[in-house]
Amino acid sequence: MKKYLKISMIYAIAAMIGGVFYREFTKFYQYTGATALGKVHTHLFILGMIVFLIVALYAKDMKLEEQKTFKPFMILYNIGLAGMAVMLVVRGVPQVMGIALSSSISAMISGIAGLAHICLGAGIVLLIITFQKCAE
């Protein structure tokens, strides 16, 4: 349980850092439009902090770690969420700075972000399967 509370805290801190970076970076460049940077804060809070708070609540009573699907969830979900957050920053910084990315670089960013989303989605499915197995 403590392990998942620590992970939740790490995501909460990362979300706050992402929010402050977004606010200060856009203020420095006097940018007022929509940017991918604005999504980092919310994604890390909800998909990181909240999900791991829920996992922490169920970890002790449901014996999540005993399920074969739990470890793959942890790996895929954390890789996916971290990758997604990094790609939001990589996409958002040039948007704020007004740097036009070549179509190949933009496609590469989209491809990596897509892979991160696939990992995240697979992790969510594994977590649900883990919860179902524990409820049997």
C-alpha cells in the first residue's frame, strides 16, 4: 500500500511541476492559445495520482500483487503514462515557441505518443482484469 501511495505522490508532484511549467513558460512567451502543455497537469493528476490512490486503497484487502496481471499493469501503465506526458511536453514546447516542426518530426511525435497511449490502455485493461480476478 505504501508503495502505491509513494507512486501517487510522485505523480502529484510531477503534475504540479507540469502545471507551474505550463503557466510560467506560456507567460514568458506571452502565449495565450491552446497548447499540449496545458494537458500535462491534468493527465498526471488524474491518470497518475488518482489511479494510484485507488490502487493503494485496494492493494491490501484485494491482494492485487498476487495476481499475474498486476505486474504487467504496473510496467505498461507507468511506461505509457510517462511516455504520454513527455510527448505532451515535446509537442507543446514548440507550439508555445512558435517553432514549426517538419512533418516527419511531427509524425514521429504522434507515433511515440500513440505507442504510449496503447501501453496506457493495455495497462488500464490489465488493472480491470486484476480487479475482476480479485473479486472472484
